[in-house]
Amino acid sequence: MSREQVVARWAGTAARPLETASSEATKSLQPQDASREVGRLVPIDNLKAVLVAWVIAGHAFLGYAAVGGWPYDEVAETTLPRGVELILVVVIGPTALFVIGTFFFLSGLLAPRSIARHGPGAFIRQRVFRLGLPWLLFTLLIWPIVMWCAYRAAGNSVPFWEALKIRQPFLDSGPLWFVQILLYASVVHGLISWSGQRYGVRPGAITFAVAAIVIATASFVVRIWFPARSQQILDLHVWQWPQCMGLYALGVLIADHGWAERVPVRTARRCGILVLITLTAGLAVIVGLGISDVKQDDVPFLGGWHWQALALDAVEATLVVAGSVWLLGFAQRWLTSRAIRLTKVARSAYAAYLLQVPVLIGLEVAARTFAWPAVVKAIVVATFAVVGSFSIGWLITRRAGRMP
């Protein structure tokens, strides 16, 4: 090969998009590095795994809580003491306000590069296959089956189709409700991208402040008619749409500034401080109002023309914007392990999230036979559910990766 040909070939490779160049480089890696896939961002994979594990463990505890949050509480044979439940609300409650929003933020941040690589049409098809099919399967089959098993274990021998009909809301999909909403956001994004228009804003304090204000205002308006925790057909969670759609849009709008790879350290630190201040202020309000029974005292916070509702919306919007940025920065600094085994497990996070449904319900039904306190059951179920969901998810994704 002539010198001119070598130079031309090198120049052509350098001009390709980052993902394509990474793909060429991956082919020359040593065997021990072959598991590094094109376009994967290890800190984001690891962050998703941590968040999914947190969600699974939280659902395990909420299954034994009177305040609810995981449908096993409908048939739970024992409940957590009120004091423990209040601690649970203080620890898990704030994260429930922004963990799902973080998933939407990350999805929006990564979606533009996927559209650029595959095109809007392929992006929409991939999302329908990856999100739509699991959601449909869980709505019509898996979720009704596991809840029917839970009903029977509790002595309520209803026919399967009756269990499907009596579930509220109708056509409930359990924890996959957010997968449905993410599908809608992705399809709309793909359709908009078809026009070739690109939109973006510069990430910064003003951008994030505007995002928080818009999310808080929209949440307050929506929750006048659809209070938090209200139920709609298909379990649409309409009251949470401002947060979900807002965070997805925010991720899309700042995607061109490289934040998927690196959030400025100062920005991440300031967002972390703001999260701590917001949590402290929220806890001070709870203590000041003398709230001891969350399920009984939280009605004014859920929606309507109440200052409590507006306060909760403001806290939620601040947490979800600042918390998502802080978590991403934290992951980029601390969740950077590239150990092959850990990386493969982290990439099974989505499968683990899906598998938590049969794993959690199965463990909770099995635990009914033991006369343990609710706290002990919750800890045991949470531990085995996290390990079991990720282990099975890893086996499934590994086998799928070997298929031709």
C-alpha cells in the first residue's frame, strides 16, 4: 500500500463519528477486553444497575408497608411497625421523587446519538421492540399471573381472568408503567427527529432552574385533576408525566454538550448540595407539621389547591433536576469499574428490572410460611430479590449475546 493510500485511509477513519471509530478500535482489543461494546458508557451502565437494585430493594420493603407502593401490600400477612415505616418513608421517599426521573434524563441524554447512528425509523422500531413488547406482555399476562398467585397464596381463590379484571387500575402493568411512558416519549422524539430539526440549550444554572420551574408548575396544574398516586386506565401515572417528560426533554436538549461522558465537577457538587438542602427543608416541614402517619396525613400534598401540594411539587422538581445531574456526576467519578464481570452484570439492569416482578412476588409468597417479623422478611426478601433478579438477568443476557 502506498504512502498516499495509508494517509487517505487514516483520514477517512478519523472523520467517522466517534461510535464508528470506537467500533473499529474494539476489533483490535485483546480477548480480555472484548466485552466492551460499542457506544457503551460504563458509569451510566453502573449507575442504572445501582438505581435498579435500589428500586427492587425499596419495593421489597414497601410490600410490607401500610403506606403502600408495591402491590403485595394488598395481601401482605404482616406489616412494618409505624416507627420503622416512618424511617422508611424518610429514607426511600425522597429517592422515589427522582429515581424514575433520572432514568428519563439518562434516556434523553443518550437518545440523540442512537438516532444519529441508526436513524429515526430504526430508533422507533428498537424502542417499540425493547419497551413496547415487554410492557404489553406484562400488562396482559405476567403481571396478572403473579398477582393471581399472590391472591391464591393469601386464600383468595379467584379465577385468573377475574384477577385480571379486578386489578385497579384496569390493565395495570405493575412496575413497568414507566416503560410505557418512556416508549411514548421516545416515539415522539423519533418523529420530531425525522424533520431534521435539532434543538439544544447550554447546560447551566439558568437552564436547570427553568426546567425545575416548568416541571413544578406543570405538576401542580396536572395534579389538580390527577392527584399523585391516583389511578388511570393502563396505569398511566398522568400525575408524573411533567417530571418524566421534562427530564427526558432536558436530557435531549443538553445532549450535544458531552455531559454523558463528563459532568463538570463543580456543577455536580453544587447539585449535590442543593439536593441536601432540599431534603433538609422537606424533613423540617414534615417535623414542623407533626406528620407521623404518612398514609393519613399526606392528602393535601398529593394535589389540588393546597400550599402543601405546591410545596411538594417544588421539592420534587428541585430534587429530580438537581438529583439527576448529581447522580450522573457521581457515577462518572466513582462508578467507573470496568471489571468484565461487573460490567456484564450492570448491563443486565433492564432485564433485572423486568425480572423483579416474578422474583419479588415469588419470594414474598414463599416467605408467608415463616413466622418472622415484617422487618426481617423485608430484609431477606430485598437481599434475595436483588441478587436473584440480577443473576437471572445476567444469565439471560449472556445467553442472548451468544445467539447468532
